[in-house]
Amino acid sequence: MINFDADNILPPEKPFWKNSKFWLNSIFAIILLAVFFWFRNLYLSENWTEDELVQAIGFSEINSYWKVGEKIDEPDFKGFIITPEIQFRIINKSKRAISNLYLIAVFRFIESGKNIGDTFKMLFQKQKLLPQQESPVITITSLFGYRIRNLQLFDRQRGGWESAMIDIYMRTHNSKLTFIKNFYISKKVIGIDETEIKLR
């Protein structure tokens, strides 16, 4: 005859879905996953290597020129300042959105290497440039330029004018400042004809 000790009899186990520890652990795991994906989307996806940034940036509708700026009437100089300028659109060739793009442009003469002027812009701060999307037209103008005393004489001697170029550097978020591309600046001068008419 078998004797049963009532104190040693264990109650039947509850199904796992009725166990409060199971649901607490599940909720904790879901929170961890949510935090991980939030962190990845906020930080990790914003990091770019130099090669990734170079390959992601494309250009279209490129138009470069010089433009006649303000008239100067000073004791030691009377004339005009012409500044180099370039317009283009940026194409995102990558599979990731681009935001907070910091652009530095350096204008320089090719033969002498002399710096003409530089400038910078912050792009895509409010709205990201999505994959394969094209930006609005971006205009980059040098903060400094070339002093011209006589526009008519300058126009006749333009053939001997030293060629210029723009070097474009970019960075985004935690990436390093990276050289992207350079472009020649056309020798055409926007506004020279209108200014000559005013001088007559």
C-alpha cells in the first residue's frame, strides 16, 4: 500500500502564457528592441565613411560663371568686383537619406593656385534628401572676387585671363570632411553687358 504525503504534492504548473514573469520578460525584450532600433536609426544610420559619402553624391544641371557685383568708388580704387559662382543640383545616389550636409567650396586659380575665395552652406537640415532624389538648385558664390577697373578693357582681354576652378568638400553628422569633386569655372561674365550699358 502506497502512502501519499499531502505536503509533498506539487500543484500542476500553469501554462506559460498565464505566467506573469513571461509577460514581464516579453515586455522588457520588446522595449530593448525598440530602443535598439531607435538608436540605430538616430545615430548609426547617420554615420558615413568617406567612400560612402563620395559615392552617394551626384551632380546635375551644372552651370558656372562670373558675375559683376557692386560698383566700388574709393580713393584708391574705382571699378567693380566680379565673383565666381556655380549652380547645380545634388542627386542622392545611395540607398540612405542624406541630412545635415555641410558643404565647403574653395574657388582658386588653376595655374597659380592662388585662392580666390571660399564659402560654406548647410544643406538638408529641415528636409532630408531621400535616395535617388534630386535637390533644388543650389547656388554657391565666393565671398571674395576680382577687382576690375574697366569692364570694356577686361572683356577684350578675357582670352588671357587665368582659368579658375572650384573644389567641393562635404561632411555629414559624424563623417570626416571629404573632398567630393571639382569643377572648372566658365569665363563668361553674367551682367557685364548690362553694366557696360550703364557706364555709357
